[in-house]
Amino acid sequence: MIPLDHDGIFIVAAYAAVTIGVLGLIVYAALDARRVKSRLATLDAQGVRRRSDQRTASSP
Amino acid sequence: MTVDFAAKKPGWFSRLANPGQFLAWTAPFVWPLVALTALLFAVGLYLALIASPPDYQMGQTVRIMYIHVPNAWLSEFIYAVMAVASLGTLVWRHPLADVAAKAAAPLGATFTGLALISGSLWGRPTWGTYWQWDGRMTSTLILFLIYLGIVALWRAFDDPGRAGRVIAVFTLIGALDIPVVKYSVDWWNTLHQPASISLMGDEHMPPSMLIPLLVMTFAFTLLFVTLHLVRMRTEIGRRRLTTLERQAAARLAG
């Protein structure tokens, strides 16, 4: 690991801030995707489908 | 005369424009993009934190460059993506253009915020100040505020179609700030150094620093591409959800 001098606190703070920001974006995108997918699946299970999907499902 | 649309395979434009087709052809790319992004970050962080040397003037603080420059690059690149998407909404009425613009806005706001924070934390040990009201920093702060305005506007409208057109106009007006951010270091005498990476190839950086910077920039760019793709797919799903919920409510009411 790099030897940290008296300016090390700024390096650690910058990397920590960027890590928190990036992880926040990843977690938010993943949770949002999962929430929308699960609500779509719930509606699909209740038989609520788009008209085009209903046509596809009923076609032989 | 009858045309059998069902028998015709979709062309490349409809594959690109139709939300359903877009969901189908992008699905196999998501996990490989995640894996490639993680790999690039592993290599980039190793090069940035362990393998690269300290700078002869800045010492170890040069390592902040490997995260500051990619975030600053993304702050401009994502705005350019949103500006092209806005043209797509206004000129070509591309069905995915406002989906792309909406999905990019919070990503652009976050990366711009991170560029400001990391720049500030780099400025204190190298310049002796966290902030200076110079051209580059002030125009980047304005860019951050424009991003926040766009994110707020997306939340203010119920109808995404109408929101898309209004926000596209706002985005294109805000795009005037991008050349100011880019060329501020050349136009005005400033504390901020000129561009670290030049397409003209006149680099002043040794390969031991340039390579980690390029790898990290590529890793952050791929992170944006991956997150943008995932968020676009989610936004398409959300719009379907709104339609289906209205359909279900209408069925219950009628």
C-alpha cells in the first residue's frame, strides 16, 4: 500500500467520497430495477398484460 | 393490398427505436458489462493506488487525479449524451430518446458532484484552498445546478412525453455551459491546470501515470454505460407499469 504522508487524509477522503457516490448509484439502480420488475411480475400474475402481450399469448 | 407485418423481421432502426425490441437485444449485454466494469476498476485501482509513482511536485496527492479526472470527464460526456438525446426527442421524436435523457440525468448530477468534491479535496493540499471562483470551477458548479434542475423537472411532470419535450429544450439551452467548462482553462487565467488527456497526443504525463488515468477513465465510462443501460431498461419497465396499472384500475372501475 502507498505510504500516506500528512496529505493522506485528503486522498482517503476523496476516494471515500467517490466510493460512496458510486456505490449509492449502483445500489439505487439495482433496487429500482428490482422494484419495477417485481411489480410487473405481480401484475402479470394477476392477468394484467399489455394488449400486444395478450395477443402473443393467445396466438397458436 | 395487405402487408404481412408479422412475417417481416424488424430492421435495425426499429430494433433500436422500439422499447420492446430494445429490452430484448440489450438483455444479454448487462452482466458482461458489469463484469468488464468490475475488472477494469480492479486493474485501474491497483495501478492508481499501488503501481503508480508519486508526483515529483504533488507527492501522493496526485492519486486523487485518477478519480477526479474520470468524474470530470463524465460530467461533460453525460451532458453531451443528454443533449444528443434531447435532439432525438425534438427532431426525430425517437421513442427511446427521452428514456435515455431521463436515465442519464441523476448519473450526470452524481458524477459532477463527485468531480467537485474530489477536485476540492485535491485543491486544498496542492493550491492551499478548497475552492476558488475561477472559470473551470464556477462553470462546473453551474453544470451541477443545471443537472439538479433537470432531475427536479423530471420529477415534476406526470406525463413523460410532455416532460421529455420541455426538458429537451431546457437541456439544449444548458448545453451552452459545456464549451465554457471545457475551454475555461484556456480562456481565463486560472488556478486549474489544462486538460490532462489530449486527443492531439501532446501529453506531458509519463506513461506510469497516463496508463492508470486512461484505465480509470475507461472504467468510469463503462460504469456509466452499464448504469445507463440498466436505468433505461428500468424506465421502460416503469412506463409499462404505469400503463398496466391504469388498465387494471379501468378494469376495476368498469
